[in-house]
Amino acid sequence: MTSWDRVRGRQSRIVAAAAVAAGSLLAGPAIAHAAPLTVVTIQFDDGNADTIQWIDGSLNTHGFHATWYVNSGSIATAGHLTWAQLTSLSQAGNEIASHTVNHVDIKKLKLAAARIQVCQDRVNLAAHGFQPESFAYPFGDYNSTVETQVVQYCGDNSARTVTGVNDKTVFAETIPPADPYATRTPPDPKRGTTVATIEGYVTAAEQNGGGWVQLTFHHICNGCDAYSITAADMQSLLDWLNTQVTAGAVAVKTTEQVIGGTYVPPFCC
């Protein structure tokens, strides 16, 4: 063996040792954070006016961002958010998403009519400066044709149902979802749903491998609708979520932040 061979041998051993050491340093944090993270998305359906409390007042004191699934045909009508309010929500970091023009059951429509409801809704939202990428099925009603030939055809990157997650067998949607055009959720909270029950959907996910928990609300009010939560209960839920975020067990993200994907400019139809 020449002297040059011996030098190169020593260099190889030094490089290998350094790589092992670096690998050990990099492996440390990965082991420390091995527990799967639970991601919570707070969502509001139908564009009801009382949900503006999210940014109008002191409700969202922790700065969480949420997703609003709105029907463009009802915006600025009685009891619904205005375009200016939606702009304020968007500018505050929230996501404005699609829910059909007129909140109709698209599964019951012929293909052309269903496409108008979904594609035109995206067009209407984009015309006011938004970039709709996520969709929610009205009434949670869909089938494979609606998934592929309507929602995916119109350019959305995901679509949300209203069921499929519970605290017994399915504890969360997977990340990424098994079917991005039929993402699963716990039951929508109703007027009689306790904060502890809603928190339970999140802790069940935390204790069973993590994943995505979508919490869908319709109204923030004192019993104005069957699907409502009081401002006090919403504040209590958000305060509790903040403790989970601070502990590193939960992240709060919008639907688009979870799904990702390329924005498809809207068209009709």
C-alpha cells in the first residue's frame, strides 16, 4: 500500500465517522418528536352572518385560521355574510371555499346542472378576489360521479363530507386523505353538543395515531339554530385547543393548508 493509499484510507474513515456523528445529531430530534401530530381544521358552513364573530370582537384570541365554505348565491342576503366581510376574513388569513351557488344537493341534479352549481360558485368567488380550492358537499351528499365528474372536474382540490370519523373505530381522517374528494369528519356539533364532546374528537385522534380532525360549525349564537354553538362555548373550545397547540400535540390549519395542491383557475361549465 502506498503512502497516498494510506492517506485516502484515513480520510475515508474520518468522513465516515463524521457522517455517523451527524446522523446521530439529526436522529435525536426525530425521536423526540416521533408522536404523530393531530391537525384540527375549524370550518364554518353556509356563510352565516353570526360567524363574523371570529374576527369581529374577542372570540378568536389565539389567532387561529379557519375555513369558510360559502354559497355565493346567498352572500349579502339576509342573515349571511357580505362580500366585504368575506374579504376581511380572507385578509386575516382565513380560507374562503366553495359550497355550491345555492346550497343544493348536487347528487340529485343532472350532470350539467351540478357542474353549474360547483363551477359557477368558484367563478363567483374568484370574481371577488378569492382563490377557492376546497369544497364541501351540501348535506354531505355525494357519489363517485359527483366526486370526479363535478367537483374534481371544476378544479377543486378536495371535497368534505359530514361523517366517517367517530371516537370508536375511525378516530381521524388520514393525512393525506385516503380520498381527497370525500374527506371524513366527526358529526357536526349541534345545539346540545357539549364542549367536552367536541374536545373528545380531538383527544381520541391524539390517543390513536394522530391525523386530521375537521370540526364543522354553522352558527355562533345562543340557540338560534339546531346546528349552533354559543360564543362562550366556542371560546372555551378555542382556549382548550390552544393548550393542545402549546403542548405540541395539535396544529390548527385551514383545509387548503392540509390538502395543498396547485390552484386551478375557475371556469364554467
